[in-house]
Amino acid sequence: MKAITTLRPRLVGKLNERQVLRLLQGGEPLSRADLVRESGLSAPTVSKAVASLLAARLVEEEDAAEPGRGRPAAKVRLASRAAQVVGISVDAGHCEVVAAGLDGVPRPADSFDAAFATPPTYDELLDVLEAKVRRQMARPGVATLGLGLSLPGLVDDRRGLGVLSPNVPMTDGRTPAADLAGRLGLPCVLIQESHALCLAERHYGHAKGRDDFAVLDVGTGVGLGVVSGGRLLNGHSGLAGEIGHLTAVAVGGLPCGCGNHGCLETLVSDRAIAARVSARLGRPLVPDDVFRLARSGLLSLADELHEVTTYLAVAVAAVVNLFNPAALIVHSRLFEIDPGLHARLVAAAAGRALRPSFADCTIYPAHGSKARGAVAAAVQHLTNAVADGV
């Protein structure tokens, strides 16, 4: 006789809670009646799910009068007053710590010291991050529910492991999210920085509502995140997207931190620009120095930006041709220095990409940040964990 498999009631309840959470991630507060209509669940089922999520501090209620009715209807939204998550971005020059509600809205900037220079050793990095997160956890009346940590380089999602980071090598072979979780007693998820940017754009930026888009990250290194059919392309071990280590100059290229020569990263990254400016001026400058001088008008980057545009257009065209995204979002500090750079980059890429694919793709400058992407990763982790292990 064939066995009949049934879902356990507790699992069904958790799946219902997850469905309610995902509806609320759309951004607008919803009444229980709204949730019934949107989810297709019964009113008692929605009420039970909301009660459970309220007890877990994942959602909160607000009163909002409905037009045409004398009595206000209580609406539910992702928790923002009494709960928060913390997003952490680790990079070569600096790190950033951002606290935000589960709606992704950051706390006021004057309530925390967000950016700081990256410590020289791994243990010092953990010490500083722990101290800054504990400061966020000490906020009165606010429960910290989890952390997201964005890391550059190759990241093994399955093991939460930094595999290879040419720009932050102290994280190689390390598990910073797990190590912080152990120190703080909070769930912490590790995410590769380009993937963090994808989450930031999908939840809070230009990719909201899109299932097919790509994010090209041009910073200390060069990375790529691709979402296709609503799913992030991670590769077998979560290592996909290292476009910065494609060979752009076959012969005589500059050495790259990965051990190769002539990588795209040696031509268009912030470090590559700083190296060329340093050679031109005859004195060593780090990327932050170069960008500070350029913003103040004390340094022209016209020649460097012309070369960057040429090579970056090749990368943009390659992404458009390979993945056919509806949107390609480029994350770079260079747009802050030269407002006309985005238009020149799009024009240059148009001459290299396949016309049908390029015509079907809109190219934007990035709206989100890696720290905000880490916030989104923490929220997503909490949402996914609702029905785990039951």
C-alpha cells in the first residue's frame, strides 16, 4: 500500500509566516485583509501567522485610517521601530557598519560611526567589528535580530568561507560571519560583495521588481553579480562573477593580486587608477587620496577616465552579450567625480555590444551600497530561516 505523506501542522504554519513576510517585503504596510487577498490564505490563517511574527519581533503594527471608514484598520509592516539588523561591508581601504530596520531603512547617520579604516589583521578586524556591532545592540528598546557581512573576492557560500581575496588577503581561509556570530550570539550570514549589491538593488534600488539584471561593481576590485529568472547565479561553490580576473591584455599586462597578468582589474579598478595617478605625479597615492583630490578640483582624472571608459565598455558589452539582462547596474565612485562618465560609458558600450541585446537593456548607475546589501542579506536570511528545521 502506498504511504501517504502529509505536511506537519507546524511546518505549514511556518510556511504561511514566510509567505506573509515576503508579501511585506514589497515595502507597503498591509492590513490583515490585504494579506488575505494577496496571499490567498484564509483570514484565521493570516491572523495566526501575523500573531506569531509579532511575537518574534519580525513585524510590527501601525494604525492607519482607511478611506471611507470611521475606524482605523491596523496595518502590519516589517519591524523598524523595535527591531533591527546590522549590515557590515569589509573592503581593502575601509569598512562600514550600518544598522537598519527590517524594512532596510538605515538608522540616522548620527547614531553610529559607520565608516572606518580597515584594520591590518584579521583578529583586529573582528575586535573592531564586534565593538561597533555591540554599540548598535545597546540601542534602547531595539532588538538586534541578525547580521549580514559583505566580503570581496571569492566566497564559498556553502561553508561561509573567504576563499581568495586579492585585495583583503587576511580573510582568505577565514569564516568572519561565523566568527562574529560566535562572539555576539547572533545569526550572521556571509555574502560576496557583488552579490550584496544585487540584493541592495533588488530590494531598494533600480532592480526592484526585476527578475533579470546584472550588477557590475568597479571599486577596489571588479566583480559581477547576475540575477536570472529571479535567482542569483552563484556557480557550483558560490564563486561565480569574478569578471575582474578576465584577461584584458594578453601580452605585457600588469601583475594582478590574483597572480595573473593583464586582468581587467589592473586597468579599471580604483587601485589601478591610483597607481596611474601616482606614476604621473611622482608620489604614492591611495585610492581615497585620489578621489578626495579629484572631488575638490585639485586633481584632473581626464586621461585616466578616458582609458577606464574604453576598457569598462568592453566589460559592459560582454555582460550584455552573455547574460541578456533587462538592466545592468554599474557601481563605481567614478560617477561621483565625472557626472558625464555614465553617458560616455553607455555610448562606448553600444558600439561593442550586440544590438538586439543592448537595445533591450537599460544601464544605470548604482543606487545601493554594499553595506545596504548586507542589510538585505540579513533580512533575507531571517525570512528564509522562518521555516528552516521544522
